[in-house]
Amino acid sequence: MRRAPLALSLGDPAGIGPEIVVKAWRALRESGPAFVVIGDFQTLASASPQGAAILRRVTRPEQAHEAFAQGVPVLDIPLQGSVVAGRADPAYGAAVIRWIETAAGLALSGEVSGVVTAPIAKAPLYAAGFNHPGHTEFLAELTAPAGRSQPVMMLSAGDLRTVLATIHIPVGQVATSLRQEHIVAVGQTTARALRDDFGISRPRLAMAALNPHGGETGALGREEIDIILPAAKALRALGVDCSDPKPADSLFHAEARARYDAVICMYHDQALIPVKMLDFWGGVNITLGLPIVRTSPDHGVGFDIAGRGLARPDSLIAAIRMAGEIADRRQGAAAAA
């Protein structure tokens, strides 16, 4: 049974999204996985040296399979007005939000097998009335009626996977935001995703400490004693293989990575810096715990190079491939059930 195509929301039209979408199609058109772009046809045409000649309008996602070898399939949801590459504008916000909503709706209905999201710029979206910290939280709200666990952000590069106990909050609020029950939920969601979406039969989790040297038995902070260690013990009681909190400065080298399948990190940069150090161009953001498959490139909108032909599509290509792999596993599991 042929898997449905992926939906790729265009992201901020003034950023590098349109350019890397076209470049990703060039890299994947012969081997797939096939995708349909949810976005503005004219913006994509402007991002390609060949213009509209390599685009194919579709009215239904299923048409993407036949169109993909000849051109970029586009489900056109037009912008009102023209785009200036590199210039953030709240005027694009309503369309960007609609593209994401459409992609999520198609995934929930089964018309696409997963969603890949090109980068969005949060400031112009906030100015347009968007009230979510980012894609992850917005997609969680859009898919919440389908009734799955709280979403978890995972970053992946090579043999490293990191997940976040807190996401888009100021560093100064991390310690007071940590909750044992939430860390346990993150660990459970991660272990389940490693089994179901990554094919790892016995997932092993490492728990990162928050404080230097793991808190030095309370001398450098009590979060490890009061919150993080109890969370690790609770996970083990639930049958999840999880370490006690380990100092983060010794968790990410090659020998350490061989001892776990994912690390639970306490804050944003603790998770993202090692991923970007390992593979700056090829990292992937995966949202775990949603009823739909969702991945994205691990970078921003790149306003500074937008429209100049300089953007690299590596991370988007990796995100598309990973979404296809996860969708295949889910479809295989559903067929076997």
C-alpha cells in the first residue's frame, strides 16, 4: 500500500524556506519521499531560477505522487500581496498560520502521512496575533482533540537524540519551571517514540543534570536532589531504562553516546548545542507525542541570506527523509495490528 505524501508547510515566505524547499525537491525528486507544499505558488516560483516551470499545481495531496517527478507539487493558498525576501512582515502572518493549520488538518484526516514545517519567524507572527511560543505548541493545540500525550521536542543529528524538559522559556526561569511529573511524562513519551517511531525495542534514556557537576550533592543547587533524581527513579519504576542525572558536560562525547538512545535535557540550549556541534547543517527537529508525524529543519528563517541563493537545504532534506521513515514505521505497525 502506497503511503500518502508528506505535507510541507512553506514557513515564512520572506525567509529561506521557499529556496530550500525547491532545493530539497531537486535532491529528492528521484528517490522521494514525495511531498506536497502547502503555501503560496508565486513565492515558490520566485525562489526558483526556473520560475513556475518546475512547479505543479495540485488540488488534492494524492496528486503529488504523479506530479513529484516532474515538479514541486503545490497546494496553492495564496498570499495577499508580494513578498520581499529578507524583510519580516506581519502581513504574511495570517497565511503562514493557515498553511500550518491546513497541513495539520490533512495529516489528521490521513490525506498526508506527516507534516514537515519550514522555519517561521516568531516576531512577525506575534505582531499578527499568533499567541504560541512556536510550531511545537501550536501543533499540539491543533491536534489536541485527537487525544494524545503532551508533545516533546526532540533534536536529532547522527547518533545523538536530545529531548527537552523545558522549551521556549528564559534561562532564568528554568529552575523554577522544572517539575518531576513533567520530566517523567517527557521520559515516557520519549521511550514510547523510540520504540514506535525509531524501531528501538529497548530504549535507554540518559538524564542530564541542570547544575554544574550535577549539583555537587546540593552544594551547587538542589534541583537534582529534589526534582530530577526522583523523576529518574519514577521512570525506572514505570519500566523505563533511565539513568540518574549526569553532569551535562560529559554526556555528549562519542563514548557516552554509545550508552543511551536519547538524553533528557533540562533546557533549550543544553539540548541544541551538542546537536548543532555534531552536525550543524543536518540536524532535525521532531515533535514526539502527537497523533501526527511532524519534523522540521533545525534552523531559523535566515532573513540575512534570503533571496540570495546561498541557503543550504541539508537540514530540510534530513527532516523530510526522517518524516518519511517515521510515517513508514507507523503505517507498517498499523497494517500489522
